[in-house]
Amino acid sequence: MTTETNIPSLKSLEYLPYIDDRGQIPEQFQGKIGVYAIFDQEKVLQFIGYSRDVYLSLKQHLVRQPQQCFWVKAQTIERPSRTILENIENAWIAENGNVPLGNSQHKEKWTQPIDVKVIMTPDEQANYQSPTNDELAQIKIIKNVARRVEAEILTELEARGLQLQVRFNPKLKEDGLLDLK
């Protein structure tokens, strides 16, 4: 736990595996308010964020950016304080020497639902844009694209040993979006 005057350096915190040997993400952050830093396989900082439930945020980021989430460092606090959380986030970014891509050019990839429309295959795009399709046919096509992308993500996470139940919000699929329920 920390106070505003006691901001731990990012370097001083321990690297925790994003997916542990039991196939779980760090359960000690369930329901905890805090700031977290996410690192890739080579321990290069990818994203810094803060949350009212660090565990849920880590789960969300893992689904959105599975190839970037291998290590995590986190600092929790007792009571919600946006000022304290932002101060820690800013201190860690300053300590890093530059803004991680996940906090700049790629922020939407880390913080917004996955938009499957931008990752449609050429065949899926042609099928979706076919003039013979009505709105219902387009919704069906986009839902199938969302299911394909979902299956790819789940396969990748399973290959990494994730044992955690991951459930996507089915209502968002017809809008071409993937996000956890």
C-alpha cells in the first residue's frame, strides 16, 4: 500500500508472471485499487494503467493484447484517489524515460474493445460489403468474424497455459466488438 508521498519506483517492484504456473493471472490483485505496469516477454514496458480492480483490468488487457502481456508490476492503495493513482502512473512513465506505446500510439488497443471490422480478411470484407446483403446478413457476417477472432485469442491464451475462464460479451459481437463480460 502507498500514500501520495511514498511512490515506489517501478524498478524496485518485483516482476510477476502475467500467467502463473497454475494458469492464472495474479489473484492477489482481485478487488484491489492500484497502478500496474505491463511488460512483454523481454520485460520491455508496454503499458501503465490504474484501476479500481487491477485483476479485472489485467484480464481485459490480456485478452486485448495477449502477445504483449508476459510480466506485470503493480502497486495497490487502500482508498480510491485518482490523484495518487495518476501521480504513480506519471512517476513510472518518467522513470521509464519515455511513454510506452500502450499509453500513446496504441492506447485504444489497450483500453477499448477489440474492433473486428479492422481485422477482417479480404474475403470477409468482400462478403460483408456485398450489395446483396441486407442489414441482418451483415450482422450475421460480423458476428462470425467476431467468433473467429475470439477463437484465435482463446487458442493463443490456451497455448500460453491460461486456465482462467474467459467470457466475451455476446451482445457486442453483432457490433463487431469483443470485450469481456
